[in-house]
Amino acid sequence: MTIDEVLYLLHARWKKNLTPVQELILRQAWQGNTYTSMAQISHYEADYIRNVASQLWRSLSELFGAPINKANFRSMMNSRSFISEQLLLTEGFVPPASITAMEFPSGPVPLNSNFYIERPPIEALTLGEIAKPGSLVQIRAPRKMGKSSLLLRLLSNAAAQGYKTVMLDFQRAEAAIFDNLDKFLRWFCTNASWQLQQEPRVAEYWNEAIGSKVSCTIYLQHYLLAQIDAPLVLVLSELNPVFEYPGIAREWLGLLRSWHEEAQQVKVLQKLRLVVTCSSETCVTLPLQQSLNIGLPIDLPEFTLEQVQELALRYGLDWSDGTHARQLMALVGGHPYLVRVAFYHLCMGETPLEQLLQTAPTLTGIYQDHLHRCWMEVQADPELRAALKQAIGENGIVLPDPIQIHKLKEMGLVKLDGDRAIPRCELYRLYFGSRLDSGSLGWSGTDVRSVSLKLSHSLYEHLQQVEQEHPELQHSCSLDRLTYLADRSHLIKQLEQEWRLLAEKMAALSLILCSLDDLNHDKTTYGNQIRDRCLQQVASTIRQVLKRPADLVARYRNQEFAVLLPHVEAANALYLAGRIQEQVRELALPDGASLLQSSAIAMSFGVASAIPNLQRSPAVLLAAANQALHQARRKGREAIALQRL
């Protein structure tokens, strides 16, 4: 069999297309690539790639009646041909072009995904510019507008033309790298060397007498560029962390500017094509002298009506007459992320369009996480909040504070209509309008963590109001009042549902129960407030560690949390428990928490894992997790115990 025949057989067996990640794993495994390289290509976590792959190998082993894994996948398939049963399965089968297995929009759109929509002339302009010697391209846009997706295609096209490519993501740089300019530039040169598969020789080229900027330039010209015989596309992705260090940002941007200008005269620098990306909400806070006002600026636009209709078609929705597309765009405009989230939920059959549009600006709507993040950022700046409140008004505002309005525009919350600032879309007007008009949320935003308790109570009160006004939504509103996580009852329902679904697939299901050590004593001694704020911080941290939309985090009881992990085996569940433990240990404690017995928040974990079986109750998994947690507590603070079924 060829890889295409294997994919076709799986399509026929499952009566649906593979997800983009599943297909990527199979094709990359066929080529012998590692899970780490797959993660780099797709921008998913390597552990997520392994979890998906584990299920694929199990399914293939069941289909062919022999153990199949990443190591033997190609050899096993090459030696086989379709048997009569498989021929019968595929006979007359046509993979459904209009039905594509859904994945929640998160991160860049993979290269092999059908869901990437070009926005002419952006792609052509960018590709045309990097073909020019010594060019520089700036890609600026608010978060979730598609910068990373465009970069993937830019790098793929450059590699196809024989260019060398290096992509440096400054979000991966440790804080210590920004201690001083010299250390930062050495980090830049070393990373570029490794990506070009050149031995780092920074020490040989560094000269304190001429300074680190000149040393870095010499290293770039006389070592990195001199060793290659093709143009180099150097992507500096997400410069935002650099801007947190004004001294380094000023010197670094000045150095980039000098390389671009000198490329007009220095031949070796003409091999260099610089691509710089930055979230525009950070750029607006920079002084003029720190701006990189050179090269070709690329501002990513929203989708047009035609592009939204095209994307709908790829999701299997018949929106050809434009009616539904206009209804959705009346709420969210052409914002790529907001449009894709809507299509995901529509295709999953969770919510009809009418209900989706009605509940979208509420705390139970599909955009709740995105809107909440934006709200917290606005709340942290009183001047920004005041400007947004004015812009939310019926007629907008005539730019009384251009700086704040410009910030809101670059954050993607408002747009300019002539000399007026108005909300970017109706979703933002409805969501922010109801909150900015409420006096109950008018507290200072200088420290978001210090007000999280007050916000949670306000969110819960609003949620109760929504439930009363829309009784049909009550089944989906099982939320814990303090942490705004799912509550125990919702966890039990989800556990029962996943148990049934995974029993049919013979796939793993894991459950983590975690408890904060010593917190009951802290509550008794120092009161409820510190305890509650600790619980809120821990809840937020657990949600940040988990990457997959399918994972469920719930408040189980008192100071205990539960994490339900479909398609996750025991080893990976243990790894996630360790990750949560590390992140919680590093939390900045709330004001007054110095009174606590220990200097850090500590947690114990009970992990249980099973292959669900309909002959057993899902309660056995919950009981096993409870038993594991008791075992961990007996070991002492910050322990982890495992129970397998």
C-alpha cells in the first residue's frame, strides 16, 4: 500500500476525513520524521502529537490485526495490499468533500489544512518582497488575525525555491537572555547558527573592543551569510517580549535598520531577507525612536464576504446565497478567528446559527474566553477603559484621546470611521457595552489578580441572569461560582459521556484529581479571601497548561480540582500532572499570602487511567482517582500517585 491508499482506507473505515493533525502525523511518520519535528511543523505541542499518534496506531493495529507503530508503519504498509474485506469496504466509497473532521481553531492553520483562506494581495506582496535582495517585511496585526498562518506559508514557499530559512521566536527566549544587549545578541547568533546547521563560533567573532552590535554584524556577514550560497529568509517572530526591555529594543531595532540600509551597498547583506512580526497592540506603546519604520508594512485585513462564503463551503456549509454569511458578519465582521470559531461550532452541531448569534456576546457564548481576555486587558488600564466606553456610545467619539484610541485600534477592538472611533464589530459593542455601563465592575485595573474574586462574583451573577432569561441554556451553565470552571455535576456528566464514546473506540481516558496542600489550615487561620484568591489563580493556571479543547477542568470539591483527559494514557496524564505542579509552584501568591505556612502553593495529585468498558461504570475511574489522591497525600506534600484500571 502507498500512504495515499492507507489514508483512503481510513476514510472509508471511519466514514469521514482525517483531521489535519492525523493526516500530518501519518504522512510525516511515513517519511520517518520524529514527533518533535511534526510539532515544529504544525505548531502543536509534541505531547499532543504523541497522544493523537497513539490513537492512530491503535486504530491501525485493530484494522490490520497486527501491532503497528511509528517505527514499523511504512514497512508494514508497504508489504500489504487490500484484502477482500477492505476492498469491499472501499468499493464505491467517495470521501465526503463537504464533511471535514473539525478541530477547534487554535494556533496557526497547518500547511496541509483546507481551512486557510488567502487574502489577496497579501500573500503575493509578501512573497514578491522577499524575492528582492536585502528586503525587509513587517507583518503587523492584532492577535488571532493570521500572522503565524501566513508565516508558515511564507517559509514553505521560500524553502521550495531553495532559500535557507531561520525562524526565531522571541517568546521562547528565557528572561535571563534579556539581562543585557551582549547576552541577547549572542543568543541570536547561536540560535541562527544551529538552525542553519552551522557550528556556533560566536566566541571567535566577538570582540569587546568594538562592541556587541558590530561583533554581531560581523558574525552575520562573514560567518552565517558567507557560508551559504542561497538567500536567507530570517523571520523574527513575535518581537513583543523584546519591547518589555526598552534599552535592548532600541539597540536591536536600530541594528536591524542598519542591516537593511547597508544591504544597498554591502553585497553579502543582499542575501538577507528580514521578516518581522509583532502583535500590533504592543507596537503602539513604543516611542517613535523604537519603531521599525522601514521596509514593506503588511497589515492583515479581515475576510471579505466572498472569503467567508468560501470558508463556509470548506467547512461543508451551503452559504452560497450569502444570507447566513451576512448574518454572521453583522456580528463579528470578517475577523478570521471569530469566523472560524463560529464555523467550528456550527459544524459540530452544537448550536444553530440563530442561537449562536443570540448568545455570542454573553458569558455562555462561544467567544467567552476570547472576550474575557480582552476585557481583562482593558480593565488593567483606566484610561483605555474610559476611551472604549466613549467609543461604545451610539455615535462613536471624535478622537478626544488619539493615543488611547490608537491603542484600542491596534488591539483590534475599535476601527476608525472618518474621524470617529467605533467598535470593530457588533460583538464587541454588545459585550463591552453591557460591562462598561455597569458600575459594579468599575474597580481599578492596576493589578488584575487582586480583583479576580470580585470579577468572578460579577460573572456568576450575570450568568444567573442569563439563565433566568434563557431557560433553555441552563443545561450548559454548570459553572463553579468561585473559579468559573465547570462544577462537579458537569464533570460527572462529561465523564459518563466520554466513557461511552471511548468505549466504542477502545481509547484511553484519564482523570487527574489534584488538591492544594495545607489550604484548609490557611483558611482557618487567615480567612476566606486569601484561600479563594489562591484557588482562582490555581484554576487559571491549570487551564493554561492544558492545550486541547477536549480537556475538561472542573472544581471537584473545596480545594480540589479535576482534569478529564480523553485519548490520554497514563504516562501522558502523569506528565501533565507534573506540568501543572510545576506551574502552580511558580505562582505569584496573592497579597497577604506571605502569612501562609509555606512560600509557594503546593499540590498533590491522584491520576487514574483506563480503557473504558461499557460493562463497567465510569464511577470506577473516579474511585481510582480518589484512591490515588489519598495515596499521594499519605506520601506527604507535592506527591503524585497513579492507579491503573
